[in-house]
Amino acid sequence: MSTARDLATTPGLSQIADVLAAGGDRLADLLERAEGRLGRVAEGYGPALEGHVSGTLAAGGKRLRPMLVYISAGESASDDLVAAAVAVELLHMATLVHDDVLDVAELRRGQATVFAAGGREAATATGDLLFSRAFAVLATTGRPDAVRALSDASSALARGELLQREDAWSRDLPVERYLERCGLKTARLFAAACRLGALLGDPGPPAADALAAFGDRIGLAFQIFDDVLDVSGPVERTGKARGTDLLDGTVTLPLILARRADPAIADVDLRGAVTNAEEAAVLCNRIANTGALDEAREVALGHVAAAKDELRALKALDERQRALLELVADGVVERYA
Amino acid sequence: MSTARDLATTPGLSQIADVLAAGGDRLADLLERAEGRLGRVAEGYGPALEGHVSGTLAAGGKRLRPMLVYISAGESASDDLVAAAVAVELLHMATLVHDDVLDVAELRRGQATVFAAGGREAATATGDLLFSRAFAVLATTGRPDAVRALSDASSALARGELLQREDAWSRDLPVERYLERCGLKTARLFAAACRLGALLGDPGPPAADALAAFGDRIGLAFQIFDDVLDVSGPVERTGKARGTDLLDGTVTLPLILARRADPAIADVDLRGAVTNAEEAAVLCNRIANTGALDEAREVALGHVAAAKDELRALKALDERQRALLELVADGVVERYA
């Protein structure tokens, strides 16, 4: 099971360490409480399912979404807040487990996926269980507005997943459609995390929309930057081969921008031209040479700036909370910096 | 979109027609309201997902679980009750859509499955969306006890699905383990439907456990009888080939009992001996010849009787509601009668 200390020392995530340091004992304590509750989430569901769930949870991850719940909540440290953080993380994990089935992915975060360890059936059931437990845990707060926030994000995730597969291999994907997909697949859950923190924490419902808008913007920035990292690498930092998006036909912002800049790249049909890691690495280099990566990073930074603007409209935030949120906003585009 | 009238005339479901007739205008009206809300559940999720969801919903089904919500609620006819009925049906459908992916099933209720029409990705995303919408709709009731009831049933379903696949092809499955699986896969959602009706309707929280126990028992009876029908047919009534369980290695009560009665059947290894519809039909006949089907029907009837006993403990029920619940209890084991 990962702890706040593990998170702080996860390679390449120096920004997370900064956030943890600034968040102090409150944040560390809340994250530990979330880990404890995550560890018990599959208890009583039989050894097979417990094994798959605890393996998924133990594989770690940055716990960025729970952190957003906590930071958005101000100084509150209630059990309801921990429930919300756990629920958001469970939903995130449920989608990862289902994605791994669809992608026939053997490894995630260096560990065997549930799909690899238990097969398609076990992974589908594990994902469904994680979905269910997310809502069960959140229901303990007794807050229907919280349940609604999570279920809306969950519905958006499903739609985003579908959009990604509909648009696979597209040769003329508009930027707007790419951004819509990022919004559905990634940003809505960031937004829900911030909304839950507001609803259940100190800011309260009046601040929920503004904090959700902040979350939405940094979610977009996070996803765009993720897509840049897929092209830029390096492997030692990202932990995965360059160009995995290109290999599975996922059209991202760097490719869209590179196609505009270089007609030869515009003519590349991913399905025929990128069939192995070497070909993917070659195309990554060609994309990088157009300057598309810097351009995409600029787009991401634009969303970070817009996120901070959302905070400025929130008069109720104290300076400490604002500073922490800004640190997270900067962090999502400075990973591996 | 199916209506109360369509339900009443679904071939072979004469018992449902009896329940509808006895339920009068209140039940017909509530079922129509559920259909209306089910029809709008995917609005705003894009044409592809809307198409898959509305296809799944329009394929109909008996709406037995919504009926249980309504009948358990007494005379109440609130929007919250409709929300609960819709949520239970959405969850049921979510699991069917995911099951069809795992079973590589092309047809369900005579219509192309989402898996067949849209592929694995679309079906996984559609199932996830239906899961999410179930909780979103239920959250509109503002009742965390309701959300908890559904999420507990949802978790049980996931575990039951896994158990079924773990136990596939087993040559010595104990009856207890078979019943445990039926409880998780089927009965818990019946129980949740009754619990939701009690919580949100006239009986109120004090009657919730007893009504849930009633639902649990008839859910068990329903599943056992379903497993009998898989062996007994006839195809014209059940709408599917005999022995589909045998073909995919699912060990059910008729087979367990037949193995006890006939050592030659006990020696059959499903994986090698039942590889096509003809071999499945032959084994179905051999199982029927042992008397195992009557014996399994008796077990189902025992659970129906136990279900009625649960109702007797409920002093608060009025006679009309008790009579309707008993009609449903009898109906689940007299389908196609």
C-alpha cells in the first residue's frame, strides 16, 4: 500500500512532493486515511476479487484526485472528505481496469494488470466492483449532491472512452473534438474531485462551481501534457515506450499540430505506417521536429492560467488554500521537470 | 419502447399479466413513467452511445425488478419511486451488456447485443454508462440509504459474475456454492428492489429488511427456475436453445442433482462432451430423465414458500399489497406455465 511518503518519492513526480510538503500534516494524514479505507474496500468479496482489487490499489498511482478533494476542502478533515477522496480514486481505478481489458494491456505502473493476472472476466468484474464500491463509499456521506457529482463524471468518462475509440485512426480530427474527448475522459473527474472537496469541506456549495471549473481546466492541462509526454518521453521518466498513443490509433494534440505544420506527416496513415515501437519512435521524432510539442505545451499552460483565473473569482478562499491549488495547477504540467 | 401493454403480452409471461391486472392503474402508470425516464437516460451522451443505450432499453425485458420496487412500496406513486425503479433496471441492464461482452453473445431478447452492433469497446462503455446513470438517477432521491442498497447489490453482482466464471466446468460443485452464486448474481438485486420500494414508499425503513428478505428468496427461486428452463425448454417458449448453460460450462442445480442420481452423468466432463447444440440437447434429455428438473423445481418452490413466510412477519402490510407480492412470488416459478 502506498503512503504519503511513497507518493512523495515516486520518481519524476517532484511537484507532488512540493504539494505534500506545503499541505503539511493535514494532507498527509488525510491521504493515509484514504489509503486505509482503500485497502479495506474489497473485504468480504472473496479471495479472488480481493486479490485483484488490492493488487490494483497497491499498484499505487499519484493519488492526485484524492489530493484535489482534500485541497479544495480548505482545512476540513472529516470522514466524509476521506470517503469522497476514496470514491474518486475507486472510480478512476475502475476505468483503468476496464481500459486495460480493452487495450489488452499486460502491465500498468510496472505491475501485471488484472486483465493479465486474472483474464477478461475477472477484470470486467473487478472494474464493475470498483464502480459499485465508489458509489457505496460516497453514499456514506449522506449527500446526494456528492453522489450526483460523481455519477455525472462517471457518465462522462464512459462517453469519453467511446469517443476515443470512435475517433481512433482519424486523419483529420479537429482540435475541438480532441479537447472534448480530454474533457470527458479526464477533466470531468478532476472537476468532480474539486467539487466534492468544496461541497463537503469548508468552501461549501456556493464555491463548488468555481472549484469544479478550476478542476476542469487543470484536468485538460493534465491530459494534454500526458499526450505530450507520450511523444517526448523519455522512457526512463514516463515508464512507458514513446508513441503508445500512435500505435493504438489515438490521435492527440501533438499529432494534430504536427500534421498542420508538416504535410508529409499529414499524409501518414497511422494504421499502416506505425505498426511497431521503432516506427512509433521515428514518428515521435518527426512530430517533435515540427515544434508541435512546444505548441501543445503552450495550450496546456493556457489552461493552467485559466484555472488560476477561476480561483481569482473565488473571494472566499484563504491564501494558503489558493497557494496549494496553484501549486497543483503548476504541477500537472511540470511533471518530470 | 415497451409499455405496460407490451409487457402484459410478452409471450409466455402470463403471470406478469396477472400481476399487472391486479396492480391496476397505479402499477401501469408507474411502469409507463419508468419507461419514459429510461428512454431519456442517454440523452446528451452523443448519438453513438444514445443509440446503444436506447437499443438496449427498447429490447425490453419483463421490467420485473421495477415492478418489485412499486409493489413493495404499497400505494405510494412518488417520483422517487420511479427513480428507484429506473435505477434498478439500469443496473440490471448494465450487467447484461457486460455479460454479453464476456459471453461474446450476438443476440439477446431477439435483438443484436451492443457487443454485436458496436463491438467490445462500445459495449464496455455502454455498460459503464448504464452503471453510472443508475446511481445518478437514484441520487436524485436524496436518499443515501437508497444509494447504499443499490451499490451493495451492484457489488454482489460483480462478485457473483466472478464466482460463476471461477466455478465454470466444475465437476463437483456443491449445492451451497451454487446457491451462493444465485444469491449474488440474481437475488441481491431482487432484494434491493424490494428494499428500495420499502424505503421510499409506504412501508418505510422498518419494513425494509423483511421486504428485502422476501426479494432475496424470490430472486433465488427465479434463478433456479431459470436454470431449470435452460434444460427443459421448450425453445418456443424460452426463446433460446436448450443447454446454453451446459455449453458455456455453467454448472446449475439440475446438473448437480442429475449427477447425484446418475453416475454416468457424474462422469461427463462438460468441456469435452458438450461442444455443440446437439450434444447439449442430448445431455438435457439425460438430466431430465433423472427427475432432477422436478427436484430443482421443488427447491425453487421451497424458496417461494419461504418468501411468503417473510411477508407473514410483516404486520404492517395491507392485504392488497400482500396479495400482489404473493402473486409475484408465484409468478417467478410459473413462467411459461
